[in-house]
Amino acid sequence: MAIATTAEPTRRDMLFIATGAAAAVAVSSVAWPLISQMNPDASTIAAGAPIDVDLKAIPEGGIVTVKWRGKPIFVRHRTKKEIDEAAKAPLAGMPDPQADSARVQKPEWLVVIGVCTHLGCIPLGTAGSRGEYDGWFCPCHGSVYDTSGRIRKGPAPKNLEVPAYAFATDTKLTIG
Ligand code: FES
């Protein structure tokens, strides 16, 4: 009898705990969109609104990563050497042949979506980790991109994608 009395409240407690846990999960999943909507920048970005990049802040040879539509965008201020390498590279043998001139609006500025076209990792572009074509290297499975963001080696099938962008002024880039 004593055992039955003890067992009964335990089962009820379990139900309360389970119900409480479910309620907590429900509150969490409702709270996240509300919190997200309170952040105008996040909601603006999520909606795909254009973003501006101050090009004065990127020295020659520098790369910045900005976030647009939840994705990293690499904005690279290419050196003359990087431009020349991209322009002279033979298209024959490239997995996704595309002239550098078709990928940039101004030779000194390369703008690409920083998502590896293999399985979606973010390639590395810091000095010393750019891979043998001096572009980007994706360590996930070894894809190597050049200074035009074109795939040159490894399993990625396509070049880094170029997003829609425009030069609002000589020093302001608008992505989107
Ligand atoms: S995700 Fe980049 S090589 Fe596989």
C-alpha cells in the first residue's frame, strides 16, 4: 500500500515535469522570432535588404567579410599581382571556366559569397591559408579557389558565387 501511494505521486510528478518541459520549449520557440524581430538590423538583413560597405576601410590586399542574407560575403581589394593572376589564368582545365572579367565590375574589387560550393563550408582567406592559387582554401575537403574566386582544385563543382552588387560611389559598395 505504501509503495502504491509513493508510486502514484511520482507518476504525476513525471507528467508535470514533462508538461513543464514542453511548455518551456514552446516558450523558447515563440520567444526567438519575437526577439529576432526586435533587432531591426537582423530583420532587415533577413529580408534581403541591400547593405552598404565602406570601401575606404579596406586597404589594397585586404579582405573583409560582411553578412548579407545570413551569408558571408567576401569583399576583396585585389593587388595588381592578384588581378594579373586572375586575368591570365588559362580557362582550359578549370572545373567551372569563367573569365575574371565576367566576375568583377572593377578589377581591383572582387565580391563573392563566402560559401564553398561543395558542401557549404566557409573557405579560409587569411594570409598563409589561402591555398596555392592565393585565393581561398576550404579545409573541409580541400577545395582551392583562385584570386577570382574560381574553383581550381578539389571537390567543389562551381566557382564562388558573385552576388548582386553595385558601386554606389567610388568608395561605397551596395550589396543586394
Ligand atoms: S565544403 Fe568546401 S571542400 Fe567540401
